[in-house]
Amino acid sequence: MSETKRKIVVTSALPYANGDIHIGHLVEYLQTDFWVRFQKMRGNECLYICADDTHGTPIMVRSRNEGITPEELIARSYTQHVKDFDDFQVKFDHYGSTNCDENRVLSEQIFKAMEVSGAITARIQPQLFCKKDQMFLPDRFVKGVCPKCAAENQYGDSCDVCGETYAAEELKDASCTLCGSKPITRDSEHLYFELEPSRDFLKEWIPTHTAPEMANKLLEWFDEPLRGWCISRDEPYFGFEIPGHPGKFFYVWVDAPIGYMGSLTEWCAETGESFDDWWQNKDAELYHFIGKDIVRFHSLFWPAMLKTAGFKTPDQVFVHGFLTVNGEKMSKSKGTFIKARTYLDHLEAQDLRFYYACKLNSTPDDMDLNMDDFIGRVNSDLVGKITNLVSRGAQMLHKRLDGDCGTMDEEGCKLCEEARSRSDKIAKHYEDRDFNKAMVEVRELADLANQYFDTAAPWKSIKSDPEVARSVMTSILNLFRILAIYLQPVLPEYSAKVAQLFNEEPYAWSDIEKKIESVPINKYAYLAQRVEVDAVTKMVEESRNSFAAPPAEAVAPEIEPVKETIDFETFSKMDLRVATVISAEAVEKADKLLRVMLDIGDGKPRQVFAGIKKYYDPEKLVGRQVVMVANLAPRKMRFGLSEGMIVAAGNPDGDLFVVSPDTGAIPGAGVK
């Protein structure tokens, strides 16, 4: 590889501020982190830029349901995301937010350039409108039946079951998620970014900037005229208002990729660097790491936007596949939909980093996390083959020979040269993002080192010929040190501890050439431990429970039986009303509660905390009618204010059933 130092900007797709980081997300952030750390070890100037994606209707819906502002919600999410990434040893050079002034200015600048170019057009299009709430309904304010696969309870932008994307007005049996009423269709003017003027540019750009399998799929769009892309949304919408178009906001997918540039701009302001020296520099490199579900945005719309606005386009868009667990899609009911924090509560971050490195390659194929293989791979390879070299060698050297290295024997020198000879090969695997091949090379070298160690058996010769034993242990420690350098992009904290063992600074790739001879080393400190089956089992169980509900006994306080009789006059004071469920979601850190927003027809949604988490999927409650105690005095809970109670009945087996009126009941009607 060339010794010319490179200038590189690297991004990962921006995590959405409406959810937690989970192990599926980490496939992308870890592989990007591996690649960036490798580039820095090689002496290249490499920036890893990312940010929270903060705009759109899901943010607006959730903040509304929680009784907080969108700004409060995204601030909380930002803190959680940064903590998760830090604890997984993902090191960004800058991690920002799309809801910043830098991003707004760039979004407006790029839009203006597209407008001047003639690529922005206005079209009248039908859009769903809620007469009751007197507002156009953005994507996530509508639910209905998928027009392609007929899956029920799908949002107005895409289907979670079949993956189809569509316009909200294409939904069947659509309903407003705010009030449950059936929306009407009303015309609204929207802005479109026309792709057809960029046809020739994109047709040439795609094959040279994306992988062949991705390019072939994308080029299928060119069999007909390229469709314009709707880039506006009607208010209310949490995002940036489009200049010159009051009441219209940039669709979240417009300002989200511009967030790469906004975050880089923030970094430049903090460090005194120039944005143009990094993004616009023809000699600098720009790479996006993304999942295959967002290829269209990054390889059609995004380069066309940049080209039209006069900005440099990405050198490459690197695409990865999805994560499966035990051969299946991640499942909440099976406990394999595992949040990053849940994993960290039970296992070491470096174990997952190592396992992902053993599995990841440069293709967009899906990657499987098999729990048995995960346990075996970490225990056998990281602990048994690699770490065992230093734990035995260093501890024996300190215990029996005062911790002083000697000189390597002839066989040890040959093995170290063999390890160094693979440097270019391993470096190429890292460069090509074939991390699994790099790990194979490291494991092969570890096997050679263990064979040498076991044959030389210094624990036998240490009494009769301690200097021979010292030479063997010195050779083993030098071999292990080379392996630790090769592993540093994957195991940065592990490698840092190895550097401390040898009284060294954090490693550069070239440090493999150095020998550690005739010097003392520090005492061995813990580097890795075995993964216990019990810890994995508990992690899966906790994940399952976090999406399930507690046993019936825990719900009982919510539906305590009547302890004494009351007269009719007392009973008549209860105001029972038919209510429509606007939204429902699990309450974080509450075992049994759902946060339910109810509409009783007066235009004032009520928030109720109900202990029915075990019995009802919150998404399936949305749009359902229930009976509510409307005049129950508000109760302040640590999760918020509960403004009523949902009527439910239980049976002797512990099951719980929400009481619902017959079809046709009107929200707000009194229950007699």
C-alpha cells in the first residue's frame, strides 16, 4: 500500500432519536469504527463524523404522548446514544445533531441551489386530512392496512411487514392516530426534487461508487423516467421550515444526510479547520457506511442533491446487510431484539466487537449472531488462543523471573518474522473491510504461537535452565504483542492494556517492527474473560421481559376487587365514557405500565397509565375503543400525570381484559 498519507471523512448512517441503539445498529457503527481506527493506525488523517437524526413525525408523536417538547426528547435520546457508543468503544471525532443551526443553514443553501437549477417543482397532490383535528396528517399520524401485503396497523410511510414504501393516502382503512377518526383526502401543494435532470450523471456515478450488486439494483430504476422525490411536509412537522414556502417543512430525509455536512461543519468550527479542506478537497476521500435498506436515499437522491448544489459527492457508499440472531430476524418475544444497554449490563463490549469482526465482510449479505457460536468463538479464540498466550507468559515471567524479558530464541525470532510478514495482507483485509479475513490471519498466528509455547514448555525448563525459559517467554510475549497490534482496530481498550504491559504508547501499525528484549514488563492485568452461558441466558431473558409484561399478581393493584358494597348514588358519581386509543407505548423502567393517550370526543387527549402491558401489544391498541373513568381525580406518578382509568376485568386465571363498547359507539358517549 502507498505510504502517501490520506485525508478521509467517514460517516455512518445517523441513528434516529426516537429509539434506543440495539445490537443490529451496532453492526454498522462497529465496522465503521474498525475501519477508521485502522486508518488512523496507518497514519492517515481520518475523521469519523456522525449525529443524531432528530426530525420527523415519530419524534413529534412521541414527545406529544410524553407531555414534553421534541427538543427535550431529542436531548434525552442524545445523552443515551452517546453513552451507549462510548461504552461500546465507538470513537467519533464529532457526534452532533441534525437539529442544529449549521444543518439548517446548509439545508437552506442546498435547497436554494436546487431551486435555482430548476430541479425543484411544485405539484398538487392528494393528502390525508383530519377534519376533527383540522390538520394534514404527516406519515406517522396515520395508520391503516398496507396497500401491498394487507398487513394491518401500518404507518403512512412504510410497512414494517413487507418493507413497502408508499404515500399515506394509499393506505386502506386509514385512521388518524390522534383521534381515531377516518381522514378525508384534500389537495395540498408539495415540492419535488426532480431526478430526471440528473439521469446521465447518476447512471455514470452509480456503477463506480457503489458495489456491483447494489449498482445493478439501482440501475433498474433507469428503465423508465426517474420519478421526482417529494421533499416537503405540511405543518405540523418537527424540522426545518423551507425558505420561501411558509407552512412547508423539509422531509426528514432531506436534512438527515445533510447532517453529515452539518456535523463536519461543527467539528471544523471547534478545531479551526476548513470545511472545504475536508469535504470539497478533490484529494480528500469521503465514505458513507450504511445499511442496504437506505441505499436509494444515499445512492440516488443524495448524490443528485450534492451534484446539483455544487458539492463533492461520496467516493464510495459501503453497504452492509442486516443482523439476524440464531438464524432469524431479531425478535422481541424471543429476547433476541437486544438493546445495546441490555447487552452491556451482562457482557463485555469487546466480546461483541471481536465476534462481529470475525463475521463481517465487505458484502451486503446479512450477518448472523449465533449465541452458541458467539460463546464458543470468544472463549476459544479470544480467551483460549490469544489472551492465554500473554496471561501464561507474563505471569510466569513475573512470578519466576522478576518480570524481566531476555532475548528471543531462534524459533521465536522466526515466528515473529512470520507474523510481521503478514502485515500487508492483514492491512489489505482491513482496508477492504474484510474484517473476518483479518481475524483468520490473527487466529492462525495465535495457533502457531501456542504450538511453539507448548513444545518449548518453559514451565518445565524454568528450574533447570531459567534463561532458556526466559527466552521462550520473551518470544511468546513478542508474538502476542504483534497480535495485539493487529487487533487494535477491533479491540482498542484491550490493545491499550497490552501497551501498558510493555510500557508503550498506543500502537501505530508500524510498531510491529519493534522488538521487546532485555527490558522489564509490568505485571499482567486482566484482558479478557470467558463468556458464561448463564450471562447470555440472563441477557436474552431480560430482553424478552422488557417487551413483555409482569405476572398477573403484579397487575392486581391496578384492578383491585371491590372490598365493600356501595350504594347507587355513590356509583352514579362515576363518569364512564367511551374513549378511542390515540396512542399506546410501554413505559420505560416500568414493568407493567402502558402509557395510553385517550380521546373522549372533547378535543382534549387524556393520558392514562394502565397496568396492562402483559396482555396487550401497545400498537394493536391504537384505534381501539375502550371504557374510561373520566372523572377520576388526576394522579401524579413518577412517569407523568395519569388523568383517568381504563376499565378492565380479570378472571381467576389471572388474565385481564379491557372492556370495550360495541361497534359504532361514539367517543365521549356515556356508559349507562
